[in-house]
Amino acid sequence: MEEVTLSQKLFVPSLPTLWPSMLLGRPRSSSFQPFAASNVRYFYFARNAVWLTVKMLGLDKGEVLMPAYHHGVEVGAVVDAGATPRFYRVGSRWDVDLEDVEKKIGPNTKALYLIHYAGFPGPAAEMRQIADRHGIPLIEDCALSLLSADGTVPLGTTGDIGIFCLYKTLPVPNGGALTINGPRQYSLPEPPLPPSVSTFSHTVSALLQNLELRGGAMGRGLRSLVRSVGHGTVKAANIERVATGTQHFNRDHVDLGMSPLTKRIALAQDMEAIVEKRRRNYFFLLGRLRDISTPLFNQLPPGVSPLFYPLVVQDKAEVMGSLHAQGIDAIDFWRRFHPACDATAFPEVAQLRRSIVEIPCHQDLSPEVMAAVAAAVREAVKSDRRTRKRTG
């Protein structure tokens, strides 16, 4: 395969794309969560599972102790369901301050909430022990950590509840999941199917991204043409497209289930190969970038399926602008606190929000593409340093 250079226009999407052959793939048995769970319900969004968990466990009217480092939509779901979030400290390496967790548990605390960041496991066993000492449930948020494990322990199996997002890791149009662990059983209704036009729209978008990823300039032009025609058709027909990846919780969508197409595509994936490719790409970036940006993690622990490479930068806007100009869909990772959280009380989290850029390392990206990504990141970081020296 020809090496991709910076003189060529890259297209590196932030999420994996849908290959046409995946629409015809045969289902595989899976040992990965949530697919292997004995008690699981699927939804359009993972946030729907958060909302239902609050109602199901009777957490409304009480407090849920959550990390100060959060996306915001999960906090919004907790608030909308009737519970009050309270926040504990997370350090500069995504490390949970267990002493702060214990200290902030009070008479109104009804549950602990742990987020596993970008595939890297949080202290689930320790949080389990704290929850047990206080007689409250533990909720594991694995929305960023599908297919990940802490060594041999799958994430989402230590807590009373595991919550997952499918479309961040797999090339599916929608999908979240709620797994119930332990002996206690809950009778959950099967949620209604989402609008088929919305599923179709997301599916076509993923197929077009795949076309651009593989087809270069020709694929890019065809994708642009189809998208412009599609946007006009959707607007003229007044079709509602339920967007994924949004920042705010919307009660109107809380009852939406997952589409059958999502489950079919998901179960046809080679999960082990996906994990292997993500780890390979992460290791590649770690080796190429550690000398210009101190890694958040110096190693990739066994079992981790990284969602992305967390690049630590000084000027997000400068670096992201440079990467976007090269065709790399780097993401401004979790810039904002939820309004319920006092940002001034968590300076380490505020710094994380200012400094982390999400660099794609998903399974669609070949070693040649990763080499071009690494080169573009190196140039962006060096350019940012030169700019700061001139203006400093």
C-alpha cells in the first residue's frame, strides 16, 4: 500500500465507518459486554439507560455521587430523572480520588457513579467496596469503553449496573445498552423502535464516510454531492433526524429503543480484531508522539480497547485547527462542565478540559494512515509551540 503523506488530503473520521459488506455480515457469538450479559436492554442512546437507571433503582429525590470530569449529558439525564448530582474529584491522569468519594458520601447519597474514560478502567473494585460499605449501588458508565476490560474483568460487570454506548466504537447508526448485574432482577419493558428514517440517515452517513475514507478525492466529491442532495430532501420532507453525540439530554427521546439494524451490524463485527487494531494504532501514536507531548498514559494496560488517543496540548484551538485543515477529525474532548458542577472546585478537571484533544485511533485506520496522522499531529504541536514562543 502506498504511504499517505501530508501533501495528500487526508480524511480521518473520528468514528469508525460502515463498510457495505457489514450490512450482509453473519451474526457472531460474543463474549464482550453488553452482548454477553444475561439481563440487558438496548436503547437509542446510552443516556436513556442512565435516566431509566435512576428511576429503576429509586434514586430520584436522592443524591448520586458523580465524577467532576464528565460529558454533561449523563448528568443531565440524572437531573431530568429527579436525582441530585454531587461531584467528586478526578486527578490529572483521569484518576479517581477515592478519599474524596468516601468523604462526600452523606445520608442522602443513593448511588455511586463511575465513568471509565476512553477505554481505560477506573477503580471499579475499590468503588464496589465503598458502595458495599455504605449499602448503595454502583453504576458503571462504559459509554466510552465498549469492548474494554480491566485485565480479564470486563468493564461494566463489577457494578450493579453497566451502561454502554455502541456507536462510539462500532459502525452502527445508534445504540446504547443497560446491563443489570447480580442476583436482583428488574422487569424492564422493551423500548419502542426509533424512527426508521433516522436510522437510515445515520447509516447512509456512515457508508458515505467509508466511501470518502477509501475513495480519496473521488469519494470525497461523491459524498459531498450525496450529502447536499440528502440535506435538501430531509428539509423539504420535514423529516426528524434524531442526532447522536449531542451535548444535552432530551426527554422527548428517552423512550427510544435501538434499531434492529444496529444489533445486526454490531453482532456481525469481529470484536477481537477491533480491539487488536485499536491497540495497535494507539501504540503507534504513543511511540510517535511521546517526545512532543507528555502522554496521559505511558502504557496501554491489558484488556484496554482505547476509544482514542488523548493528546495533551497547550492551545486546543490552534492544534485542532491545524489537524482539521489536514482532514483529521480531532475532537475537543469534554470542554465544558455541567452547570450543576462548580468548576472552580475542581482545578485539575478544568485543566483536563482545556488540554485534551481526541485523536482517532479506531479500527478503520491502517498503519499508513496512522503514520500520516502522527506526522500531522507532530507538525500541529510544533507549530503551536512556535506560535506561543513568538507571542510569549
